[in-house]
Amino acid sequence: MKMPKNSLEKIKEARERIKGSINKTPCIYSLPLSRIIKKDVFLKLENLQVTQAFKARGNANKIALLSKKEKENG
């Protein structure tokens, strides 16, 4: 399945916006899951974020997109 180009561009833009706000986390190969579904499965270890969740990425991106006025208003 191919990702639409505009989606990939949005992901790249978000990555640039949040790169100083979050930890870089590794992906690891999961042999047990790969065996179960007979496809390679990699797990992104977002539990290594300070918040121990993937939500740090979305929240950092959302805050980065706020206007100056929105940031001032909290």
C-alpha cells in the first residue's frame, strides 16, 4: 500500500516541527509477532518517551501549530 504524497509531506513537516521536543526512539524487530502473521513486524518503542506514550509526538506537533495568540491564551 502506497502512502499519498501529501501525507508523506505532512509527516516530514511534523517531524521537523517536533524534532527538538521529543526523544528519538528505536524500532526493534519482533520475531514472535513476525512469526504469527508471517510478515516482518517492527515495534516503535514510544514507551521510552518521557511520557511513556506515543502521544508526546502528537501533542508537540499540535502545540507547534498554534498561532502566537493561541499560545498566549494558553
